[in-house]
Amino acid sequence: MPRHPIRLNRTLVAAVLAGITGTAAIFGPLAQAPARDETSENVGASAASEAAAARSTADKFLSVLVQRPRPGTALDRVYAYHLQAGRLDEFLAEQRKRAEEGDNSGARHFICGLLENARGNDSLAAAALAQAESMLPDDAMASFYLGRALLAEGNVDEAAAAWMRSIERTPARAEAFTVYEALARLRVRQQKLDEALGVWTQLENRFPDDLRVSEQIAAALADEQQHEAALSRYEALVKATKNDDDNRTIGFAIQVAELKRRVGRTEEALRDFESLLERLRPTSWLYSDVRGRIESGFIRRGDYASLADYYIDQLNRHADDIELRLRLAAALVKAGRTTEAESSLVDTTNVAPQNVDARLALVDVLVRLEKFPIAAAQLQVLVDQDPTNPDTSIRLGHVWMEDRSQPLESRRDQAAAAWNRLAQSRPSDPVITAQVAELMRRIDRTDEAITLFKHAIGLAADQPQYREYLG
């Protein structure tokens, strides 16, 4: 069984340790030596004063813990102080003795249990927390932390019983969800799904008007793959918040649609997602999220043909949606309908001639169809729009080189022409010049490559890598 130790705030603990041991705890031997005129008596007095202050602070936090023993800042500070002072075992023995003497016995056993749990001593933690539980009949969290210690030992049934006692003790609102969740999740791991659902129902009945609790329950049920139970709760949340913050309601509605899909109600889920799209701004992240969920539903089934048909239907209603057009093209390619993708993207570039993504997508499809001259023509449009963009010019040369229907020298000529135009568009850029030189070298245009490398060296004489390229 996994352990559930009390989590200490390590940053806080480290800060406290530094405060106890002084500057040397942080800087060690690099700490500045005392001034030569400072007497050893003053040093000793200062150290004693710091130690006394640290002890006083730890005692104050201990007083807080005795009033309300819980993990948190007070426990961290007490643990850090006694650990650094090398007296944690002694401190625990003191607390046990004071508990035996009747000095806040339940709280001190509780504190000992939490500290033993933090140290990984599960059996000692369980023993101390069992005593605390018996002495603090109204403290629900004594039973809860006992349950965690028992679970860490592998005593599953005893842990469940402790958490049931914690619920019977009516934990405070701020702590209730933690207790109920622990028991419900344990029941799920035990395959006792009806009992798990009963635990969540108990919590709902205790806080019937607390939407935050309802949301936590729904999320926990979804996380545990109890989709039907989670769905009914998210549907209730949609109804409860329909007149409140719209984004919150939409968030719940997204979960409803997602859960419907997971329980097999795919058509209904798709309609819900489409309805949500109508309510969202196309530029919002929620719109992108919902559209992505629609797409993922088809992709999970590997049904790209249906996804493409879905987008065609959507495009009939939203003809100006360029992003939708690009998604349609991608789906058509995945479905093996490449010619349709080409036609769709040609239409898209006519509708949005300045859209770079659409034209690059068209180039990809044309290359896939081995229509290299047409692909090159599309890339040339992008080069003309932005002659200084190296990506499109370099891609243009590569497309010419891929066209094996042409003689090799003809391909090299056209690639070299594209790359030379790039170099000429940025004559003072040594990086581009060297990049084009390397491209020329790869197509056996050695003289041009050497000329360009020399030019790059002249542009950046203090950069040795260009000389290394030249060899």
C-alpha cells in the first residue's frame, strides 16, 4: 500500500534550520569570520541569545499545536527546530511523558503521531494517533490521521473503519471533503463502488447547497472513472449555475458533453459540443478546447472520414472560418482523400490569399501528390510576399530538388536560383550567407559555396565558425 506521510513544508523547514544555526548553516566555512576585536564572551552571548530566541519561537508554535494539532506551519516549525537541535527523540519523549501526566494528553499524543508519521515511523504514528483518538472524542481529524497511518502500514480495513469514525464525528466544513474523499477513493480501490457512491452521497446530503463541494465530488467521480455518477452531478451543476458566471457554466457543460461521450452517448455529446461552440467566441481558448474535443472524439475511433464529413457540414454554415478549412484539409489527408484536400486548400488560398498556413498546407498536399511545379509556384507566392523569409526560400529549393521527373542539373539550377535569391535579399547577414553556402555545397555547387563562405567570413571576421565551414 502507498504511504501517506504528513507533508512538511521543506522550504519553511530549511529557513527555520538556518535561523537556528545562524549564518554558518547557509554559508558554512564561507561565512565571514568575527571581527578581531570581538571577544569570545560576546560571541557566546550572541549564540546563546539566538538559541534562546529559536527555542522561544518553537515553544510558541508548540502552544499553537496543543490548541489545535494539525499538519501545517506550526508543526513544520516545531519539527525543524528539534530536528536541527538534535533532540527530536527527546522532545517526543517529553510530549509522551506530559501526556501521561494529563497535560493536554490527547493533543500531545496527536502531535507525537503527526511527527512520527513525518519521520516515516508508521507503527509508532498509528499507536500515538490511536491514543489521541480515544482521548479526543470530538476531533474528527484524529480519526482521519489515524486512518492514514493505518493505511500506510497496510491495514486497509482498519483504515476504512477509522475514516468512518471520522465521518461520524462530523468533521468541520473545511476538512470534510478530505475525509470523505479518502474513504470514497479507498472503497473504489477495493472495488466497492456502491459504498464509494454512498460516501459521496453522504457528503452531498451534509452540504446540499454548497456548489464547491458538489464540483469536487463530480471531479473526483470522473477521476475514478465513475462516469455515470459524475455525469449526473455535472448536469445538476449546469442547472444550478445557469444564471451565474457563464464561463463556469460552460466549464460544467463541457464536462457533461465529455462524459456523455465516454459513456457511449456520442451523437448527443457532439450536439452538446456544437451548441457550446455557438455560445463561444471563435478567438477564445474555450472555443479551441471544445473544437479539439470534437476532433479527438473522431480521432480516438480512427474515423477520419467521418471527421472530414463533419467539417464539410460545419463549413457549409461557417464558410469564412479559415481554421475550420485547415482542419478539414488535414482530416481529408488523413482519410486518404488527398485530391479533395487539394481542392479545398486551393479554395482556401483564393478566399485568404495572404494566409501563410493555408498556402503551406497546400504545398504539403501538392508535394504528397508529387505535383512539384505547382507546389513550387505556391512557395514562390510566399517568397514574393516576404523575400527575406529563409524558410520558404529554402523549402522552395528543396521542392525543386524533389522533382525527379526533371534532370538532376535542371533541378540543381532551379534550387540554386531560389537559394541565391535568398542570399541576395539579405546580403549583410552572415548566418544566411553561410546557410546558403552549405546548401550549395550539398548540390555540388562548390565554387558558389566557397564564394559565399568567404563572404560570410568577411561579414563576421571575429566569428571563427565561418572559417571552419570553409575548411
